Amino acid sequence: MTVLLALEKVTRRFGPVTALDSVSLEAGEGEIVGLLGPSGSGKTTLLRLAGMLDCPTEGRILLEGEQMDAEGDRNLATRRKIAMILQKPVVFRGSVIRNATYGLRLRKVEAEEARARAMEALRDVGLDGMAGRAAHTLSGGEVQRLAFARAAVLRPKLLLLDEFTANLDPANITMLEKAVRRFRESGGTVVMVTHNLPQARRQADRVGLLLSGKLVETGPPQRFFDSPETKEAREFLNGTMVW
């Protein structure tokens, strides 16, 4: 496996609070890594660090073997390899297609190519028939599918998903999960945070459990869910953990 993203003993403190405590984790090219854990365990902090939205207090984060703290043009080039989708994404003013082409227009992609790529991305999430519709009129599930298309159209190497299907109906969840698999099959790497354990089992090639800022166990889904190695993972999965 070729490693795309590597966290090396990463710690993040906020004053007296340690949100992440010496976490080491790798994500390979074309791999989906699922992160599990109760609220406040450090999952979103880890995604923000991997997405260059925050900096570690200690440790290193590398993308394609290069430390993700370069300045100037190298910093921008690294950021453009990463896309992140939040649980409640924001839509911009204007049409669905204008939202989908937003990042391409920032990158000065020629208009015809940008539209063609955006329509392909919208087709992948079932929104190509709504391209001319005002984005603010979409339902919650449609907004999340638009957010996925807006990220995927940029062809990032690393896609970060933070509870991106929470509170959605089964049809929207199924469509988004298929889109994630297509992204992975194209060679993209995904790190996804989820409280949906069946989703992690369906989607992830490898799962990790975060507790109190520590990565306590990682492994393939079948082994992790059927025969977890640590007491903490067993208690988390059977619902007996005192939190």
C-alpha cells in the first residue's frame, strides 16, 4: 500500500484540554478509513488537522511524504489536493451548476471544461436534472449530494467526510455511499468520521476507534466488529462503555 496521508504522533491541545494525544495513523492511496468514537473523542479535530484547517501542537502530518506545513505556493498546492465535506455544508447563491463549478472557477478552469466536469459530478449524485435550479431550494439530502459533487469535481487526492450522511434518509445515504465508492475506485483516499457503525462496516477498508483523544484500536472492519482486540473497543461496540 502506498501511503497518502500519515499522522505521526500528532497531539493537539486547546489550553489545558488535549483533544488528540500522540495519534499515529496512515491512509493509503485508494483506501477508505473510517473513524469511530463517542462525541468529544477527537475525531473532528483529527479531520481538521488532516484538512489543514488547524495545526498540531506536536507531531507531524504528511501528504505524499511531504510535511503539511509548507508556506506560500507549496502550501496552496497541498491544500488543493484535499477536500472536506461537513455534516451541514453551506450552499452558495445561484444555481446548482454554479455551486458545482465554484472551485473550478477559482482554479481558472476554462468555462466549457468546468461545466462538463460539474455535470459529470452532478450526474454521479443524481442531481444533473437539477443543474439550473436555485441551490437554496434543495432539500437537506440534495444539499449534501451537491456538496459531494462540489468536492469531487476538484478531483482531490484526499477526501475528508465529517458525519456527511447524519440525519439523511436511506435513499440519500445509499446514493452518497455509492459516490464515495466511485471516488475510491478512481484512486482517491477517504477518511470518514461516522457514528453510523453499519456504515463504517459497509464502507471502510479499515476502521479506527478514538477515545479521549487516543487511537485505541485500528483494523479491518470484519475483525474490528466481530472480534475487537481491546476492552475499550468491546465496550464501545456493545454499548457498555461508561463515558
